[in-house]
Amino acid sequence: MRTIHTIADLREALAGCGSTSFVPTMGNLHDGHLALVREAGLQGGPVVASIFVNRLQFAPHEDFDRYPRTLARDCELLEAAGCDIVFAPDERELYPQAQTYAVCPDPALADILEGEFRPGFFGGVCTVVLKLFACVQPAVAVFGKKDYQQWKVVGRMVEQFALPIRIVGGETVRAADGLALSSRNGYLDPGERARAVGLSQALARVRDAWNTAALDAAAIEAAAMAELRDGGWVPDYVSIRRQADLAVPTLQDRADGVPVVVLAAARIGSTRLIDNIEVSVAARQR
Ligand code: PAF
């Protein structure tokens, strides 16, 4: 495996390599990222992973400065997972001048849910992802479904700009108790870590209620928010959305068994976690 820090070296290394499969990351890797790298390996061609903590997607009060930078350890993990090239540019390489050209993602997808609570977040994500795509020029890019909305927003960007890249969604990897793996889990103290499973449990209860209860979506979501508050969380949202476009499902959608996803974001202590659970048609009891 090679670790490359400049765009010029990356282009040279990739020349003549054929179709590459790409996994963009911000480093501080865990098994969830490594599963995406293995998924990329199944897509064929050399696997490129990027490590870049993207300032553009952090608001001033967020954790850009304290976001862990663990390049040496990340590279060891990536090599073991089958990565061929790590692209780890520094800020001067990727943003040699202020990045004044930016992607403005579809507000219908990007200004809801995470976008409502983190204004500008998906613009920052799309801008760096487009730039990384320009550097790597992959045939396939793998995004974790843990960041479900990000996966959708990037997918639509690729569609609308007609980028010749196939976007693959990698399944969320969970700890034994059900907590979705996330770089931010490292911020949790032992007490918070023990309680953190409450988020995935709340999502599972929403899924079950959606499948079986007579309650409407708003009532199910309100009950889950109340449960989270009782468990010591400060929830931003719990929301049932259509998988296809993240729109609020209609009564007809529910009757038709349109696939939905339940998404949630909540703070435990000073750490904000997100998670989601897909509700497949097969799982519905009608
Ligand atoms: O999901 C992430 O880690 C980041 O949002 C990404 C896609 C690497 C862009 O900075």
C-alpha cells in the first residue's frame, strides 16, 4: 500500500490503473470504515481511501480542531483491510486557495434533518467529495449508510452532474450492544458509552411501531423523542422518511409498504450521535 500526499503523485500512481474503487474518510478509522474498504475491494480495481478532515463541513462551534488525527494507525488498518492507495492531502494541498467555488446541494435533500441542525454541512461535504472525485476519478465510490442522508445527497449530486461514478451504500457496522460504530463514539465517557445503546433501541422501537401500531408517524416520532429525553438524551430529531428521497411518507405510502428509514440525531453529554434503521417491506406486518 502506498500513502500519497499530493494530487500530482496520486494522478501518477493511478495512471494506467484502470477503474478504481474509492472510500473517502476523515480518518480516525474504525471497523465501519474498514468494512467500506472491503466492500470497495469487491467492486474491482485498485482501492483508494482518502483521509482528510474537511474544514468546510464543520461549523465554527463544532469539533474540527479536536477531531482525532491518527494517520499512522489508520494506514496500518487500511493496509490490513486491502487498501492499495491512501490519499492523505493536507489542507494546503486540497485547498491551496480559499475554496470559493462550492457545491450547493438540493435543499429538498440537504436542508432537512442533519441539514436543519448543521446548516451548510452538506454543501461542505459535497464540495470536498466532488474535489476528491476529481482527484481520484473513481469508477465506484463507497459511502456508509450510517450517514444515510450523506449517502443520498452525494448520490443525487452524482446523478445531477452526470458523474461517471457508481455510488455504493455500505451497511452500518454495530458494536455487540447495537451502538453504530462512529469516530465520535470515542468522545463518550464510560457512563455515556453504556447508555449510548439507547439510540439504536429507540430506532428499533420506532420501526416496530411503524410496522404494527395504529399511531401515525408524528405520534411515533414524538414518543421516541420523549423516551430519549427520559434516557438522558437531548434529541434533535427522530424522523420516519421514505428511503428513496427522504420525504415524509404519506398515509398511502404506509399502506403501500413504501420502504422507509428512521433517522435520529441526539446528544448524550457533549457528544452528538446519529443513527438510522431501514424498514424493509419484507419486515412490515400488514
Ligand atoms: O463521511 C465522512 O467521513 C465525510 O463526510 C466525507 C465523506 C469523508 C467528506 O469529508
